[in-house]
Amino acid sequence: MDRNLKTKGELMLERAENNFWAYSKGEFSKEDLTLLDNVQFIYELSLAELELKALGIEFEVKNGLREFKILNKSEDINNLIIKKGSYFKSVNGSFTDYFYIIQKNQTRSVNQYLTHWIYPYKGKFHPQMIRALLNIIGLKEGDIVLDPFSGSGTAALEAQLLGINFIGFDISPLCVIQSKVKTESIYAFNEIKELRKEVLSKAFSKISLSNDEYYEFINSLTKNEKVKNFYILARLLAVSDKSRRNRNFVNSFVKNIDLMIASLKDYIDIKNQLQLNLGNCSIEIGDARQLPLPDNSIDGIVTSPPYSIALDYVQNDLHAFKNLGYDFIKMRDDFIGVRGTGKNKIELYNKDMQLSYAEMYRVLKPHRYAIIVIGNATYQGKEIKTVEFTIQKMEKLGFSLDKNISKIIFGLYNVMKKENILIFRKAK
């Protein structure tokens, strides 16, 4: 596309995806607190301010909204922002942990650092936003956060980095594998690295020709599920590259394995460099309409329900489901929002979401927060008022709406122009 024909929003997004300027360690202000260079949008500034308030920091905004003066300055306050902050580059001349974390990136996208990039997933969370939201609702090391629609594992990885324990469920086995690889592979790094040469030297014919032979081959190499998942997802990533971009299968397989291993090393290096106390992650195939959790057992919820009205998750990843041997026709009866047609599709989606919201209320501890990121999609030429529906049903259950923050969506702009960050609190 001719750069002169691009919208302002598209140009801003393009700039935000360029890691060279976002990671700059060059000259920066010695003011108390400065924003990261990639903070571009109003909702990000709103979240940055809410994050500071949640951390108990009193401040004044300065210099065109890009710098903050801390009013209750102390060494403890500085250290708190350095360790937990999401939208901040430096505090009193010292870089934040998050600034160092985002530099560990094997891609050209500032949002795909560490293992976030592994496997393409439409409608995924913005990781920086999730880190901020975890802080905004007051979650601390050792607390448990739930994502009943865990998707590609963005919330899982960000919770892990902050030392928050994570429980996630997703109806999609592909999503579960993605999330597990992103958060668990670092614990099997040595074996994954040791098997690389054997996989690449002996598996080319199998990865090219037969799904079953390849998976049997991986099973013969190791009993470690973390290692198996890594090499399963590496194959699925090559399948995706071939299906979506017509890339050479074997070349993609080799390249992605090496990039995945490099990303795991990045994660281990930054964990050691910053002395991070990682949270525990439990991610399983499960149904948000019937959570296998006790009442009042969760400290916080951060989730984005499936945009199935706008995006057919089964069709989008059909090549991967076929490769894994799943009955994708049956899957359509299990996935929220995919089953049904016309008006019936919306009715089934709303019914399923009511059940999911009721489960969130049941498992969340009293007076704690549930964040739902959701938007109104366009279906058959009409806007579906999912945001208004969500607010109504959540309040009826006993939640109170604490904040409603609007943000623009770029990736699904043809069917969904914006989404809302809804922050609810359970009354009792």
C-alpha cells in the first residue's frame, strides 16, 4: 500500500510495530517517571494512570502527558514501579524491568517479545495491557488469576512474569498447546535443545509426509510432555506458514525451531538477569460454562471471550486441527459462538456467555475484580450489542462496573471497530 494512502491509525500502528525505536537506550529524561516510547493511544495513558494509582503512587502528569512527577517519592516506590510497571521506561534514570523484558524479542513486533510470538492467533491480547490490568486489580505474587478463555496464553505469560499464579482453560486443544509451550518450555530447555539435531536430521521425511509418523517419532524420543508439546507446536507452526503464506514447509520448520529455542533462551536469560520469581501456570482443555474450580477460590479474572461472531476460530485454524487429527465438525458444536446460524447463532452465543459469566461470579472471591475485554461485532450487517449485554448480565449476577475503557481495534476492523475494557467488582 502507498504510504500516503494509509490512515493515521495505520501509520501509528506500523510505527508501534517497529522495535528499533521502541527499544532505544539513548538519551532520556531524568524526570521521576517517563513513559515507554511505544505508548501511543489515549487508553494506554488511562491504564498507565490507573496502574500508578493501584500501586499507591501519587503523581502529576507533565511534559505533554509523557512524564510524571512522583509526589510520594521513596526508594520503595521507585523499586515498585521498576519491578511491576507496564507503561514506563524509567524511574529516576533507572530503566524498568519491563523495558528490559521487551528487548528480549526475536521478531520485529514490539508486542511479540519472549515467547509471545509463537504461533499466529487472531484477536489476541496486547501483552503490555494485560500486565497493567493485573496490577490495576491489585494482584500480587502468589495470588491466583483465572482466564476461562485463555486463547494463545498472553495472560498466562504476563501473570507468570509478575509472579502471579495462573489458571487457564480453553475449549481449543490448539490454544492449550500454544499456552503450555509459551509458559512451560523454559523448564525443559536443555532437553529441547539436545533433541534439536536429532529431530532435524531424522524427521524431515516424516514432518513432510505423515502427521502420525512425525508424532510417533517425537513420542519415541522423549516422555517429557513439555518437550513433546514444543515439537508438536513447531510442526503446527510450519503447517500454518505453508497454509497461510505458502512458505516452504521444511525451511519454515527449521527456522521456527531455532527461533523458538532462541526465545526460550531469552526468557531464561531475562529471568536470571532480573531475578524474577515466576508464577505457576496451570492450563488445561476446559469449558468456561462449567469450570472445575471451587467457589470463591480465585483472586482475579482477566479474560476476553471469543469473538466467534466476528471470527470463526474453527475455520481459522482448520489446518492445525486436521493435522492433529481432531474432528473439526464436532468442534463446531462445542465452540461458543460458532454453532448455529443467523439469529439462532446470536441466541446460542448469549446463552453460553450467561453461563460463563455465572461461573466467573461463582469462582471469584468476594470484593475481587473480573476484567472482560470485549467488543460489539457486526454480523449480517447489524451491530451486535455484546458490550451492553455483558454489562447487564454481569450486574444482574452481583458485579458492579468499576471502569469502562474504550480502545480501537485494528486487526478486525472490518467487523469490529473497537473493544471495551470492562472492570467489574464482585460485591459479596
